[in-house]
Amino acid sequence: MKNKILLGFLSLALVVGIAACDNGNADFSVVDIDPTVELGAMSGLVEGESFSITITLGDGAEGSSVSSLASATWNITDAGGAQVANGTLAPTGDNWTGTITANGLLEGDHTLTVTAVDSNGNSGTSSTTFSIVGAVPDITGSWTLAPLDGALRVGPTAGSFQWFSTPASDATGARACQFDDVWTFNNDGTFSIAMGGNTWLETWQPGGGNACGAPVAPYVDGSFNYSFDGATLTVNGQGAFIGLPKVTNTGELGNQLGATDYPASVTYEVFAVSDTDMELRVAFDNGGINWTFLLRKQ
């Protein structure tokens, strides 16, 4: 009997001891993870356009009381590491989506870095690289030969004029009939040539003789196709040309080529182009003959 009473007291003491240790205030660890940064789709990757990217920031489960998004910063550097744009964001809550925009980015490779910070000072960062391509100039509109010295010229090196060059006075003088020829480029990839019933003829053309006269087929008024990528300008179709019809990519008609070896297309190097002026070049004979044409937008 005494043993039973003693066992009962021991059991009660054990229960009381356990209850005393479990007071409901046991310690535990709180995990506060760093914010996350997700970089989305980009737009405006052409020089002169407004660059834009969507970003999504996160700081744990929605409604968490551990921390929330507090701030964010971003910066863009060029290929050399120089900062070219930067800014701040004002995210709130646990999940936030916004947009970064930047203007004035130049052609070349860039790196975007975004850093988010939560209310406890934890930070998360993400980076991505992207490239801005050069803008293709707009050449749509009507062009004529520029009334400048050397608007038509040829020489042994690119841009040279040792062998032949027209003076500015030709625009209103001997070659006025040529300087008023109009090349019109349209947005849909078509272009037209309008000579107004009179143009400059050369000895390789039937009835020509280095004088003004009625256009001779196939180099007459007409509509053609063209392609332009900022570096080259190609005109397609027999009779399509810019500057002088005799100049092709493989030689001059009536000189290196037969007088009737009309090409199906001609490609010109776009050496320079602006809103008002364009310089085109053609080289052949292994680069030994170089023609240059200066055009002016009307």
C-alpha cells in the first residue's frame, strides 16, 4: 500500500514538473529572406527610342508581418562601365510591379542593375545585359543631286575626285537638266524616278553626246523597289539608278561593261545621311574606281 501511495506522489510530481517547464513562451527563430527582383520584357531597344522594362519585386508571402518592401534603386551602365542612367522606385507591400524607363541611350551594349530593400534592411539584386541598336535614318521623301561642288565625282580612292567632279555651277548651268531629276522614296519600299522629260545623256547612250536630251530607255521615268538599312541603299529593277545610270556595282556601262548590260539592281554604300543630305558611294574594279553622289532632300 505504501508503495502505491509513493508511486502516485512521483507521478504527480512529474506532471507538475512538465507543466512548469512548458509555460507557452518557448523560443523560436524568425526567417526573413532577402527581397527578390524579376526583370521582365524590354522595349525601346533602338537608339532614339525610350527604353522600358517591367520589373516585379517580392518580399515573402503576401500579408507577412516580418517585413515589407521599402525602396529600390536602378542604374544602367554602358560597355565601359560608365553610368548612363539611374533612378529610384517606391515599392510597397510584399509584392510590387512597376516600370523603369530611360531616354537617350546610345547604340551599344548596356547593363541594367536593380536592387530592392525591405523594411528590415535586407536587399536583393538582379542584373541583365541588353543592346541598343543604331536607328535607321528616315530617307522617305524626294531627293535631287545637291547643288554643291563634287555632287558627282570619281577618283581612285573612296570619296576622291581626281578624275572627274562637277562644279556647283552645273546645278543651274550645263547640267541643270540632270540636277532637277527627282528620286522619291516611299514608306512601302517603292521609289520613283522623275526626270521631267529632259536629263543628261552620255555618249554610251543611243543619241547621247554629253548634253541634255530626252531620257533613253531603260533609264526613263518609272517606279521601282528599294531596300535601305542605314548602311546600304539598294535599288531594284532594270532602269533603277541614283546619280548616274552608267554607274553599277561591276563597272560603267559603255566602259568596263557593254552599253546594254543593264543591271537588275545597284547597291550604294551610305557613307553619310542626315535629314537633309545623303552621300552615296559605289566602288568597283577591286576598289580602284570610286564614284560619289551627293543628294539633297527637297
